Amino acid sequence: MNFRPKLSMLSHGDVERIIDGAFEVLATAGVKIIHEEALRVLSDHGAAVDFSSRIATLPRDLIEKCLKTVPAALEFYDYDGHKTIRAAGDSVNFVLDSAPVFVLDSETREIRGAKTRDMVEIIKLVENLDHVACMTACVVPEDVPISLGDVIRFHQTLLYSSKPIFGGAFSIDGLLVEIELLSILAGGKAPMEKKPRVLMAANPSAPLMWTHTSAGNLVDCAKHNIPLMIIPIPLSGGTTPVTLAGTMVEHTAECLSGIAISQCIRSGAPIIYGGGATALDMVEGINAEGAIETKMMAVANNAQIGKYFNLPTAANCGRNDAEMFDAQAATESGFGMLLGALAGINLIRGVGMLDHGGAVSMEKMIFDNEVCGMIHRLIDGITITDETLAVDVIKETNFDASGILGSDHTFDWFQKELLVPSREIIGRTSYTKYAEEGRRQMFERARDKKHEILEGYRAPAIDAHTLDEMQRILTEYAARKGEEIPEFIFSTEAF
């Protein structure tokens, strides 16, 4: 096995001090949970619960007991039943981010509200990006009823993608409908659990609170054995202490509180230790997703602390603060994803993101895919064997390099050793050739590549009966909400 480069931000002692601080916070101040069942189950397992204030204080021994039952490794499968993601140890997988409401228009290069067409094109595009392992609907389209937005996004992702899916719901009812859709597509609850394809999300609200919806989704995912990513979003100096260490104490406490709820509901419920602790820009008063401190906390929080607990990990490493797909966007996303990978974060989110996590660009997704490929190559390391050392090859050259290019050794090894990026995206030509070919900038090249990928897209082969059942579930849910599903949602020819 090759040596793997590894990055840390904290010493072992620092990690334990942060964790001790989180245990103290939960045992004294506690956590506010606006969900009766979650409070009740914690109380049944030894937490001190004030049902009037909805605050639960969690003793350390309860949390440590819960930590022992969380699976240390998770695997995810595609539509055809092939294992494509392993979240454990230092494995690295790149993931689309979730829930921006704006998109960078490919033609006008203006940020605008996202439509369903944009969402479907993103899904089709990422279906064909080799280095992005996990799919999400990514945007929240403005042309569907807001009360149905979560289930429509999930339905469209199932319809157009065969990859594992990072999902989520904006309501408790919505999550249950999404689980029903997934079960129908998987052929039942048993095969859905045997080869999990979907992980869901739940976000505690800083400081130290679980809303009714977030707690409800956490509870229901545990009941249905659906893997769930806990995603605290503490804001240093805004919702948590301005010090990075203080923010990490609170982030840890919020993750641990979610783990306690899930394991008290169902011992062994699969959890991913996620989150996105973020620096607050004190000049603009905005979340600085691209700030170096944000990236530092991802390494310390999500990698080191999550791994201390022996849990699968995730972080929002690829986000940035750029308003456009430009050098700032590429730099902040690129080094964030690289740092996350060097730290061994299992699921790295943020591919394609812009504008503090509020917008997305399909052109940037294509560029980021190339960066993800380079990062994978880096963490694969350097192979040291008798054959790769090539001592005999060097001796045989006899001070003449003319035979190396055409040698058997070169033909045997160049594709294994040298990553070849997409020539349309990553330029390696000369300036003269670049000028002769029209001086096409990155955005233009990526836009052309996007059109090429979309033209070659092929949808998963879902049988008509399953499609009809999924449509029935969605239509009945909409009727209960007093809404209607737009017709174009059920037509794979609409986009």
C-alpha cells in the first residue's frame, strides 16, 4: 500500500479538550429539542429532561454508550446494486452540495433563480462526472410549489440518476414520502436496507437546538435505518463563540446530541459526522465559506474529532465566497477540497458551489470534477516497487534517452502513473496553439463540455410500473397538501 499524505490541525490532547468541553456543555447547559418523542426517549435512557422548557441535559456516560453503537463504516450502492461509495477510515468521496436557490446562467452569466430544468440538467450532468460519486438535486427550484419542493427534488433525482444520493427533507411528512419513494424503487424495505443508496440530512440550529422538523427527521431516519448526516452550521462570532475552539466545542456538542437521539431511538442507527462550522466575516456580516478558518475547522472538527469517535465523516469543504465562477471560486474550492481530502474526510461537499453556498454553476461542476480527479491521484500516493523504481531501465539507457518514450516500461506504466485530465478543460497546450484556437476561456470551454455531456445523457432504466407507483405516491401526497404536481415533473421528455 502506498504511503498516504495526511493533514491534522489539532494535537490528540487538543481534540480531547474540545470533546471534554462538549460533554460539559451537554451535561450542564444541555440541548433544546422541540420534539416530544425525542425528549421522551432521551428521558427513558437517563437524560434529565425538563419537558416544559424542552431542554435535555445529557450525561457523559449516556453519550459514550451511544457512540459505541454507531456503525464505523457505511457503504452506498448505485441503482444497479453496485457498491460505489465507502465512508470509513480515510476514504474520500466528492459530493454535490444541497439547497442553493440560485444558479449561474450559462448564457447570460448572471445569477438567477433556479428552475426545475436547471435541477434536471445538473442531475444529468453530474451523472456523467466520474469523480463526483454522490448525487443530490442541488438546487431548490422556484417553479414548483414550495410545500412540495423537497419531495419533487428527491423524485427527480431518483428519476434521472443512478448514483448514490444525498437527500433531505424540509418537513417530517416530506421525509416519510421520500422513504416511500425510495422503497418502491428499491423493490421493498428489505432490499432498500440491504444495499443503501441514500443518505439523508438533519441540521441542528446553533446555539444547541433541534427544531421540530430536524429532530423529527433524525428520529424517523433512525426508525427506518436510513443513514443520516448530522450537519451543524455554527457561525463563529455570530451564533457561537468567535474563537475557533469555542465554535468547535459547540459543533461537537450538537453532533453528539444528535447521535444520542438517534441511538436511543434505534441502537446501531447509521450516522455520518458532518457539519459546516463557518467563520463570520465581520465587515460584510456574512458567512465566509471560503475563509481559511472555515477550512481549518473542517479539518479539525469533521476529520479529527469525527475520526476520534470512529465515525464516518463529512464536511462542506468545497464552498467558496466568489460571486462568479472565477479565480477566487476555483482557489477557495480547490484548496478546501484538497485540505479535506488530506485530512481523510469521507464525504466532501461543495462541488460546483458559488456565493457563500447560495448559488451553483454547472460550468464550475465540470471544472471541480477535474480538480477532484487530481486530488484522488494525490492521495493515491506514489507506488514504490522494483518495477516503478526502474533501476534496470535507467541502467539500460546507457546515457541515451531516445528509447524511453517507446519502451515497454513506458507503455506498461504511463496510464497508471500519470493522470490525464480532460483536454477540453485543463489546458496543457502551448500559448501559440491556444491563440490559434481562439483563446477560449475556462467558462466557455466548460459550457461547451456541458452541452456535450447533456447530449449524451442516458436515463436509468426504470420500469413503467415503478414509475407509475412513484407518480401515485407523489400525486397523493400533493393532494393531501392541497397542491398539484406540475405535469412536467412526470415526463422524462420535458427536459
